[in-house]
Amino acid sequence: MRTRSQQEQNYIKEHANYETGVWHESQFNFYNWINRIIKLYNKINLKKTKIEDTEERLRQLKNQEKKILKQDIIKRRKERTHRLITRRPILESLIENAEELTDEEIKILLEEATKTKEFKETLRIIR
């Protein structure tokens, strides 16, 4: 057990009487302030914890958003691929000897066909 220095013993004698349990007013105020500081420190830590939890939740939501966007891109890509795969045979069945035509020739043929009055009227009716 450590022995108190003379300075510590004098301070105790000046500020508190431990035999009677009487505390000096300045000592009481000091402990009040310490308790207030501890309470504030605890509140700050609680707020920091809430902020950290909120930031973590925000990170999770951002990751979920990225995941959903990526899934949407993949879904749209698959739909487009499916559409291209199913429409090609339809187009080739309607154009005689389509496999012998180049991509540029098919493009020219479709551009000319879409310019006709009949095509535009049919498209209007379908939509």
C-alpha cells in the first residue's frame, strides 16, 4: 500500500474531514463536474455509436443498390440477347435467301421497307 505524501495529507485535511464525513464545498463541486463530464462523455459515445451504425446501414444500402442495378443490367442484357436470338429466325424466314445477303444488304432492305406507307400504317395499328 502506498503512503501519502505530506502534500496530499495536507490537501485532504484542508478539503475534507473524513472522520465526520464533511466535504469541502469546492471538493463537492469538483465531483459534480466530474460526474457531468462522465455523463457527457457517455452521451458522446452513444451518439458516435449511433452515427457509426447509421453509416454502416448507409453502406449496406448503397451496396444493395449497386447489386440491384447490376442485376437489372444483367437482366436487360439477357432480355436483349433473347430478343435478338428469337427475331433473327423470324427475319430470315421472311427474307428469301437471307443467309446469302450481307449485314449491310439486310440493313438497306429493312431501311427501305420501313419507309413504305404500308409499313408505317401497320406499325401504327400494332401499337
